[in-house]
Amino acid sequence: MFNSFGELFRFTTFGESHGKAIGVIVDGVPAGLDFDEEFLQNELDRRKPGKNRFATQRKESDRAEVLSGVFEGKTTGTPIAIVIFNKDQKSKDYSNIKDLFRPGHADFTYWNKYGIRDYRGGGRSSARETAARVAAGAVAKMLLKELNIDIKAGVIEIGGVRAKKEDYEYAKTSPLFALDEKAEEKWIELIDEKRNEHNSLGGVVKLKIDNLPVGLGEPIYYKLDNVLASAMVSINAVKGIYIGNSEAHKLTGLENNDEITKEGFLSNNAGGVLGGISNGESVEAEIYFKPTPSIFKTQKTVDIYGNEVEVDLKGRHDPIVAIRGSVVVEAMAACVIADMLMLNMTRRIDYIKKIYQ
Ligand SMILES: Cc1cc2nc3c(=O)[nH]c(=O)nc-3n(C[C@H](O)[C@H](O)[C@H](O)COP(=O)(O)O)c2cc1C
Ligand SMILES: C=C(O[C@@H]1CC(C(=O)O)=C[C@@H](OP(=O)(O)O)[C@H]1O)C(=O)O
């Protein structure tokens, strides 16, 4: 359970950032689904590192190899294994942090928990692992496509500078810089400034899921909103999620309630979820990323022997993680929805009878 995600649509990832490979095993995918390898590769390309100056300069092609679970272009109902070989590790850049802990990264906690740690790029704690999640998300999206369910995420805030609300629609069409020129200009300026200062920035990603049926989500312990929140906070550097209108806590009940008519809800402050169950409106959420911890400034830390030391890092790092992180947000959301769709089929006698009678 602690090494996998999902109940019926499940995945587990494997590998380390500077190991031989990373990958994912996706289980529970129904048989007979068209498997689009080109789409899988496109999704990985959207997240892959080294593409521009707003991302880490580690150059990985992130080529996916599908090892199992697909025959003649269709899923077979058996586990789908996907592997991505690491090519551009440069592990020697990490030899100086072998015995000490980077502030803000997972070195301290991994060492204290396990008593052993792969210090090369943080091993499994490196967000390189999220490439494997994007591969799982691509499989989930193949399933969702059959039902016209659409998932988009895009950056709406960088370094405290938020795009105007009306620009969010542009944000969801691109995980990079598709916002109006003013927000984009300011963001680029900020990122360049912080990168030149050897520092980093945080950001906010907007998630929107369209065309969901009513009824997804399993109260009380597997609610759509609590599972979505758990999936998002499981992404490296995500520190929070707000479901629905992120100003809701400042509103009154009268302002916040979405009134209901025969035609549907008059507003969507709830973000498409009531009582843990989808209400047929778009699921909307904001996901909050902290600034990249690995920065090139001298900082205080301790070593594994308890000595106070100073640390200067090498390696290649994202000046902001929310941009590439937005692709991971989409992938995790797709896996949650695929899981909820499959669970929902089992939850009513009339659904079960439809299949077996
Ligand atoms: C797509 C993505 C890219 C990331 N890139 C980096 C990076 O280049 N350098 C870094 O120190 N952290 C990066 N992180 C964040 C760290 O992996 C994360 O902060 C670290 O594992 C500690 O976990 P926590 O911040 O969730 O506590 C990235 C996260 C994501 C989602
Ligand atoms: C390699 C990727 O991103 C990495 C995420 C990451 C981290 O600490 O999260 C640190 C850097 O790499 P390394 O593990 O070599 O230190 C980033 O380059 C990738 O996304 O494919």
C-alpha cells in the first residue's frame, strides 16, 4: 500500500534518479483499450528536463519502452510495465553532499529514517521519479479519452505574481507560458533574476477536469476530494491544495453556496465536489508548490556525524518546479479519476446488473 497508488487503477513506480532506470507498473487497466505509444511519449516530452532555461539543464530523452501488457496496439488487461533508462546522471556532482544534508531536500529525513541513503541526486527522493508517474497518467488519460473526460493544468502564479482570473483558460492550455504577455513577461523576468542570483521560486498550478459524470468518489474514507488532495501532496514540493474557489474561506455561506436549478449549478465555488462525490461540474483546484530546495548559495547544515558545516551545491536544478510540476499534476489527477471511475462501476446493483444480465 505505501509503495503504490490507487485501488482498482493502480500503479507503482521504481528506480532512482542516478540509477540505471526509472519506470512504472500500471495494473488494473481494462483489456481492449487502444494504447497510443505516441501519446505516451508526448506526455513524457511535456515534463522532460533540459528543454529550456526555466528547467533543470539535465538532458534526458525520457524515451519510454513498453515491456508488457500491450498486444497489437491494445491493452491485454495484464500489468503494463514501462521503463525509462537514465542517460545523463553526472553523479560525481553529488560527491560533496555524500555525508551532509541539503536544506529543504529529503536528505536529512531519508538518512534518519533508513540509516542509508542514495545521495546521487537524492536517489528516489528526486522528482525524476515523477516521469514514471506521467507515464501512468498517460495510460489513465487513454482511458479517460474514451469518455471525453479532459484534464488540464497550468501555472497561474510564480513568485507571488498571479495571473488575472480571465487568463486561467490560457493557462490550462499550456503548462508553460501561454498566459497574457504581461504575466508571462513578469514571470520570465522573475525567474531569470532568481536564477542569476542562484536562488529559486515557488508557484501555483491550476487544475481543471471537464466532463466528469456525477457520482465519482467513495465517502467517507475515499472521497474524490481527499484522494485528489493526497495524490497532489504526494508530488515532490507540493505543500497544499485548495479545492474550488480558493477565496471560499473569506466568503459567507450565502456567497459561497452554489445555487441549484433544473439546468444545473449557478456557480462552482465547490470545485465540482460535494460530500466527496463529483457533482457533474468541472473539478477545479489550485496546487501550491514550494521553491526548489537545491540552490547555489552557501547554507548552514550538519553532516551525518552531527558536525555543523556549510554546504555549496553542484548539480543541475529547476529554478522553479511548478512549471514541470503542472504536467505531474495532470497525470496524478488522471490516475485518481481513472480509479474513481472503475470503483464507481461496482457501487450500485443496477450498474452490476447491466454488466451481468
Ligand atoms: C517536476 C519537479 C522537479 C523538481 N526539480 C527539483 C530540482 O531540480 N532540484 C531540487 O532540489 N528539487 C526539485 N524538486 C523538488 C524536490 O524533489 C523536493 O522538494 C524534495 O524531494 C523534498 O520533498 P518535499 O519538498 O516534498 O518535502 C522538483 C519537484 C518536481 C515536482
Ligand atoms: C532529472 C530530473 O529532475 C531532477 C529533479 C531533482 C530533484 O531533486 O527533485 C533534482 C535534479 O536532478 P538530480 O536528481 O540529478 O539531482 C533535477 O534535474 C527530471 O525531472 O527528470
